[in-house]
Amino acid sequence: MNALELISPAIEALKRFKKPVRVIGIDLGTTNSTVAEIVFDPTSKSDISIRCLAVEQPTGSRSHWNPLVPSVVALHDGKEIVGEGARLLRARSHDAGVIEECNIFASVKNHMGLKRTYPMAPAGYRSAAEISGRILAFLNEAAMKDKALKPTRTTVTVPASFQAAQRDDTLKAASLAELTVRGGDLLDEPVAAFIGYLVEHSDQRLLEIGEIKNLLVFDFGGGTCDVAVFRLSTDLAGSLETASLSVSRYNRLGGGDIDQAILYEHLLPQILEQNGLDRHSLDFDTKKNILEPAFIGVAEQLKIDLCEKLVQANENGEEPGQLVETCHKKFTCKLPNGAILTLLNPSLTLKAFDEILAPFLDPDLLFVRENEYCQSLSIFTPIQDALVRSSLKTDQIDFCLLVGGSCLIPHVRNVIKATFEEANILSFETPDDMQTAVARGAVFNALSLAIQERPVIRPVCQETIALVTSNGPFDLIQRGASLPWPPQGGFEELTDLMLPESSPDKPVIVRVEVVAREEVGNHVLLSELWEIPAPVIAGEKIRLEYRYDENQVLDVRAYHAERDDVKPLKQHREHPLTHVSNPQAVKLRIENTEEQLRSGVITPQERRNVVMNLADDCAELRQYEKAIAKLSELLRQRNEPDANIINRMALYCGYMGDTAREEKLYADASVADPTLSAPWFNMALLLKRQKRLDEAKHAIDMAIGLDEESAPEYILKSQIVRDMGKDFAVKEFLEMGWTRFPESADMNDWELGWYISAADMKGDRETLESAREERSRRKAVGVEIHRDAQGMLPAMAV
């Protein structure tokens, strides 16, 4: 399939234009953004060409010109700064007096569609949509400075996994930038990348008329990893058609995560060693808000330079095993207390880089591993996501297109090639082409929309969508129908539906069910109960309205055609045929809680419990230092000691392995509330692990003296006296604890863990199995089992 054939009708139409036609395509990225243009002048003999604009980005004393514009916005010295200048300010945030989400904003694309706001920021900069609008306006202004000709059409790209709320925020951002962008002008990034590839390789024919092929687009950028699977085909005229078979869930996985891993796992130890600090010397806020902005660029540059060396070594047939990249320079960072941290000649070896990349390339462990500073997620998570949802295997993929800056990492390209052995791996010639492909595809799509009011690649309904009725499925949208449906806009109507039964005095419950008619059977897209108040007469007319738009949003509405007192049923499903999942629930809960705290929704009376629950959520994701920072700030705001908060902070210190601070905080908690047994219990457990058995026995005796009916305390004491060699006392304390346990169904998770320990010590196999089954049952239904610092028993008292 020749790329120029895709818009041959548009090219013919262009020749009839008397005035120049200009279109714009914008890749609004998490890390970098790009604007591209096509200008067709009918008086010129030049061919149509795509140009990614080199954008002027002020950096202080001089300007930086580059098509890649960092997606960073700063307010400094009374000016708004976008791009490279803002990125450099962020790198010296403390000296420059800029504060994250107050007067400098980065990676806000991750916040699109959420209710998150930036309350410390001035008006016009308090949401991701507003910040993104500033970036779009900056790019649009650059395009207008380059050429005054107003664009006829503008396309802006979004991740294919973006939900409706995220797309709506993108449209809002475009509106704030005074760009005319409609729903059809939002183009999924994988589609844009594929168009960009077709344009770049216009002499390459991928499909013959009548052929059907499967394409997987792997778009691994700075902030997202988007994987989409398409079925490619041609119509009788040879026009390329795509059916979206699946889209991976929205994953916050990108090259920025690799940079953070390099920083915290590799460079931070160098910083601590060079400045004579231990690993607990710097707190969460210092690391996250001062060190990271200052040194993250160093991590990124080491990654880029090492990858370039590796590519060169491979091309020259050299053994790359001993490769090392060193940046011969001194980097500094000023702390709030005035101290200066230095990083001299930072280096990254290939061996260390291999180890850092390992979790990102793991084909088996497909889950998020993270702390409060960085996360790692295997690229195979979105790949498997998309393959499973498309019901395809790796050997059924005919083409695999690599796009995005992170695909420049040789390790990534190699594992993709090894995974899709049967596929033709498609890529771009240069790093610049790889990073600007989405913008170039977007502007080519804008050209097609401007001239023929249709995209380059028509989205189609990949399965027949039907309404379930008592007479069997009734087809609403046929497989292969071009989107949007109906083509003329608005809603399609179905007026031949009737209520199935009569009821003079009770409401009738009607199930409205819409399915996809697939080869392996019907797949339910939506199924809702609709209540029709009495009296109801069989045969009363129902009107159904439905539409399936170009963004793959299905709307279904049911109305009673003869009664105004019946509340309509209105249902809305995003990507119903591609099964896009929402982001991780705990992450969303953290973000929503932080937003409520920032915006003042939480009352002072509610704040304590809300922040403690927030700390628990952070700890669940192993963000222990962040959890401690939240609780420490809570104590500062309350301006009084709180034993439960201090005890919780000690637990998190233990999880991090900071046992000295853990012990101190348990002691502080016991002083804050001398009647609370939990700090003494936890202290005893800590001392037992450290083999300080006499001190441990004293601590558990203090705990028992404060709560004589707590079964776990006696079980712990039996373990301590056992370790002390006092076997004669073990059974006594074990029995004292055993008789104090309630029924297993009435135990909390902490008690159940100690009950299992006690059953094991007693050698009661039957009880042990029963208790383990109870724990498994709770886990299966979503009950969390908290574990101690060694990852064994839920030993800590919370």
C-alpha cells in the first residue's frame, strides 16, 4: 500500500485550490511536544512535504531551537517560560525559586482527566488542562511566527488508551490555546505513528488489495507506553482501513521511569558517597523536590550517551561488555539549609544499566514495582494486555511498528524483535524521525481532514454491535462500518421496540443489553436494568437512540415513547470493544485524596484519619518515605504528640530498614501515650529480631501490663522466652495466648497472622490449615494482609 495513495483524492482536490493551504499536527507529549506543518501552494511546483518546526525556546541569555519542546511550563521573573528554558529552571529549582505545581509544571499529561488541581498556582495554571493549553498555545504561536498563514485544520494526538475524561481535557486545553479542535481532530498516537511511517516509507507496499494483516504499534515514549493492535485491510478501491482490535490499559510507563531508576538506584549512592552522607540523611521532600529536578537530566543524558555508544559498538562488531559512560563535569544542588551537594564525574556502566533495565524488560513479572521515588513496570505488561484483548498470539502479528524515544534503547529493540519473531519489524531511520513520527502522522491526517473531511485511516467498528431482544439479537452497527456512526452525526434511532409484559400495579424491570457479536459468541458491552413504573401495558413503544463516535465511545439511550413520567435510561461506554482498563485503584485513591487535601475539601476534624489512610495507601505501594513525610506533616499541623501517628511512622521506618529511627519512634510513641500497648509490642518484636532478648522481654512485659487480654502479645512472649532458652516457659505463655484468641472469623488480619504462628508452634496441623484457608479467603475477596519488614507474618500492631 503506497502512502500517497491513501490521500490521492485529497491531492487531486488540493490541485483545485487557488490559495495556499496549511495544516498543523501537534504531538502533545508527556516529556516532549512537537508541532509539524504541511503547506500546499498551488502556484509552486514543489511536492507536498512535512516539516517539523524548530521552535525557539528562550533559556535566559540565548535561545534554544529544536523541534522537541520539553512539556514543562514555568513562571519566573514575571514571565511564562515554556520548553527548554523551563526544563533548565526545574533543574535548579531551589536556586531559581520555583516549586513544583506552584510555579513550575512538568509531566502534567499524567494528570489529564483527573480532578487534580494545583491550588498553590496562580489562576490559569491550576489544572493539567490549563497547563497543557499553555504548551499548545506556545506551539501554535511558534507556528504562526514561522508563517502567518492560518491553519485550515489542526490535529492533536492522544494516547489510544486515553479515556473520555482525558480526551475532554485535551479538547479543553486546545480550546484554551484558541485552537479549533473537534473530537475528530484528536488522533490516537499509535495511528498517527503508523501514518507517519507510511509517509516516511511511501515507496513501501504493505498490503495488496484483499489482504488482511495484523499490526502491533509499540509506542514507548518519555511518559507513556501505548500498545495498540489493528487489523489492516483494503477496500475495493485500495483505500487502507483499520479496525482497532485492542488497546493496552493506560500505563504511566516511559523513559522517564528509567531515568528515575538510574537516578535513585545508581546516581544517588554516588551523591551520598561523594558528600559523606548515609542513606537516611536526606528526607523524602529533599530527594523528590530538590535532588530529582537537579540531577534527573544527568541520568537521562548518561542513558542517551551510553545507548549511542552501545549502538556504535554493535555496528562495529565490538564487544560492548565493558562499556562505561562518564560525564566529566561537576554538578551541584543547593539544599534549603544552604548546604551544597555535588556530583562529580557521574558515570554509568553497561552492566549497571543492564541491571536497571531488567525489571522493565522482564517477560514474566508483569506488575508494578515501585516506591515513592520511582516505579518499574515491564514493557510486556502493555504488550500482553493488548495481545490478550485482541485474542492474538505473538506469531499472529504481521507487522510491529516501533515508535517513541525509548525505542532508541537497544535493549528494548532487541527484546521486541525476539518476541515477535514472525513479524516484520517496522521502524524509522533516525532518532529524530523516531521522536517526531507522531507529529508528522498527525499533520498528514489533518491534511486529509481539511480536504476530504475524513481521516487518512478510517476507524471502523471491528465487531457487529447488537441489542438483545426477546426475538434474538437485533443488529445496530455492522462490523466494518466506518466511524462515527451514524455518519451524519447525532444519534441513530430504533422505534420498533415494545415492552414485553403488562403490570397494573407493580413496576416492570426491563434489561437493556447490548452485545458484540463475535465469532466465539456474544460479548456483553453493557447490561443495565431499567424500571418502568406501573401501570404498564405490554406492547407500549420504546425508542432507542445510539451512536458510536470516532473516539470509540458508545452512547445508548432508551426512552418510553408514550409516557413523559418514565425516566430515560442513558448509558455511556468508552472503548467497549477494546476493553481499556482504568489505572491502578490505589494510585487513583492516593491522587484523589491528595487533591482533596490540597483543595481544602477535607475538614480539620477529618484530616487526621484521611492522612493516616493516605499514608497506608502510600505504604501499600512501598512508598514508605512519602508515607512518613505525610504523617510528619500531620504532626506538625496538629502541633501535639499523637502516639498512634508516631507508632505508624516507626512501622514505616522498619519497612525501610531504618531500625535506629524505628526504635526511637517506638520510644517516643510510648511516652506520648503511656497507656498504649502497640509501641511496646512493636519494640519487643524489633528487639527480638536484633537478638536483644532481655530488652525484648522487658518490652513485651510492658505491653502485656497495658493489655492483658491481647493474645498476640503472649505468643510473642513465648517466642522470646524460647529464643532465650527458657523452654519450660514457652508452653505456658503459648497456652495463655491461645485461650485469648476469638473465633478465626472474628479475628482481624493482625490477630489471624499471630494465630497461624501459634498453631504452627503448637503443631496443630488441622487448625493451621483452617487458619491459612481463612487468610486465603480474605485475600481472594480483597482483604489486605499487612506484613512485617521481613515480608513474613503480619506481626506489627497498628
